[in-house]
Amino acid sequence: MADLYPHKSGGGMMEPVALINHNVCILYGSIKHFRKVQYFEPIPPFQCLDIGAIALQTTTPRTPAPNLEVFDNEFGQYRWYPIDNVQVTLWLPQVDGRYSLRNMQVPVGMEIVDRDPDLHFTEMFVWEDRHPFFEATNFMDYALTQCRIIAQGYRFVTEPLARNVIARIEAGEVACTYVVASGWAGSTR
């Protein structure tokens, strides 16, 4: 199996987390979706969301990003960044904050492209129509007319795995890449 895994931080651009015929387990909440990749395609950078105007020193409500949804039996692997001068937090789903520590949720600013040019730290996964939400804070002393977020990545088409293959994966006999598609996925055991 290729050396592929989530948040890969080797030198270079983004790689797909799995290839055709690879086994994946999408963890959403505490549910495991064992799948086999049938097909995948790259998604070039695009504006996935414009949260809109933000008054000075204000935080927006959590805004859904339905443009990151994929079809049934599919998942998306994305890296993202804001292109306006804001601090953005990610919620996946709406109540589970990503990049969370004990006392804070780490925001992403437009300078992430300088600090992490390949956007390894912003990688996230979306299972089917369970899109993320974004919340932006304008920490400046002037209002902003827009708050745009750019995303790029891969879309994976999958099929369910047979129960005997799942049992072999859980026994450690067959390789599988685990992908977390929510803020907290529970135990993988």
C-alpha cells in the first residue's frame, strides 16, 4: 500500500489520502463507515464560501459551507484558508470545533499560507452531505465587506466493504486508512 495518510506533512503539495481500491474507514461521530475507494478526482482551488461583511471587532455566527458537500457514498478531503484579514474557526459538524485545545479553539488566518504553504494544518474531511461550518472574527478596527474562504482537495467515490473484509481490517490483517470527518470521532477500537 502506498504511504498515504491524513495530514501528511512531507515536503510538497497535497496528496490524496487513498487511491483506487484502497480501504478507508470514515469516522463520523462514533460511527465507522468502512468503504473501498472506487474513484477519486482532484478539486482545484475555489471559493467555497463568502461569509459576508463583518463589522469591526465582531464575530460572525457559524455559517454553513454546503459547497463542500459531496454525494452519498462519497467523502471529500480538503485544505482551506481565508483570503481576507480575519481569524476563522472550523466546526464539523456545527457543534464540534476543530483544532481545539483544552482552553481554546485555534483559529486560522490568512497568514497560514506563509506559515504552512501546503496547508497541512487545515486539512479536513467531509462525509457525504455533512458539511462544515465556519465562524469568522474581524479583530481589526475597521469593517470588512467580505470574508472569503478558499478550498481545494479531492473527492472520493466509495462503496461499502463486505463484513468479512471489515472483520479482517479490525483484526489487523488488512490495511485501512482511518479518516476523521467530525470534530470528535470517539475511539477507533
